[in-house]
Amino acid sequence: MKCKQIVIAKQFLFFKLLIAICVNAAFAQEPGFSWPEGKKMAVSLSVDDARAGNPPLGTVAQYVKEKRVGLADTLHFPQLIRQEEAEPLVLDARRGVGIGPEIQYMPEWKAFGWFHAKDSVAWDIEVNQAGNYEVTLEWSVSDEEAGKEFILETRRQQLKGVVGKSGSWETFKKAVIGHIQLDKGYQRVVFRPVSPEFEEGTALLDLRAVTFELDR
């Protein structure tokens, strides 16, 4: 029995050492992180060590939080966009709905890629303050594909424009494209091309956001 206890004790110590090595390896390259003095090989930590803000738990929690926020910005999650007071309404691509045969949301660019004349993007919005709004478009397009007409539709109005050059597909640009009237309450906003057909192999633009800002 005594021999068996010795074997179990040795196995326990071995696993503690193995865990300690793994924990140290996991945090060895953590920027700005250092183990508390005298605890670099510690396997069990005290309650004080586990308090928020103390390494390693505080460091890990902050890392997870930063990654979660960064990931949330790229996820495509269509939802109702509500206006707070008279603040600008930002209709970003990740909260819009792509409608059509080929339109695609591109998380790495936080934008919709347009490949077909029958594609469109729609947003459901709730306007808190009716009025005339300045409309800003954020987009990218190659110089070769620029120049096609688009239309922005609300409950009461339509706003037409031409896709201007941004420099390249990788270069996004913001520009005011006009003004439009928004009623108070729920409504749907749709962005689509004017032309019913594109030439094969061409595209409209990459659309990142449409912003409505109340005229003062």
C-alpha cells in the first residue's frame, strides 16, 4: 500500500510539473506580461491572484475582450437600425441584407461586393426625427468599373447618382451624394443599380456604408 501511495504521489507531482510547463509556454510570448515574483512555476494560484486585473486572468480576459470586439465588427448581422435622438443614421454593410443572385458580404472589407445588376442591399431603419438628410456614401471601385448609375430608395423618395472613382477596389472613399427626405418611424432603405443589366464580368462597386445626417 505504501509503495502504491508513493507511485500516486510521484504521478501527481509529474502532472503538476507538466501543467506548469504548459501554462508557462502559453504565456511566454504575451506582450507586457510577467509572472508574479516567486510564482513563475506555480501551479495553483491564490484567490488574490484570481482577482480581475491580476495576471494571468486579467491579461487573458482583456485579450479575449479585444478579440471579441474586433470579431464583432466583421460579422454580418442584419438588424433594425434605430436612430438615437437626432444622431446620424449609419447604414453599414454588416447590418444590411444582401438581395440577389450574386451579391456577397465580404467580412475582410466590411462591405458588400456587387457582381450582378439584379443585386441590391436593404436596411430596416427606425427614424426618430423626420426631416431632410444629407447622404454620404462609403465605397470602393476600380477606375475601369466606375461610372455606373445607382439609386437609393426610401419610403418617399429616390436619390440617383453615379459611382465615382475611388482609386482601386482596396481604397474606400467617402463622399456626399445628395439629400433625401426621411419620415419618422419604421421604413426600409434600398440601394441598387439603375441599369437592369451589366456587361459580363463587370461590377457596380463595393459598398461599405450609407450615412444619413440631419440638415441643421
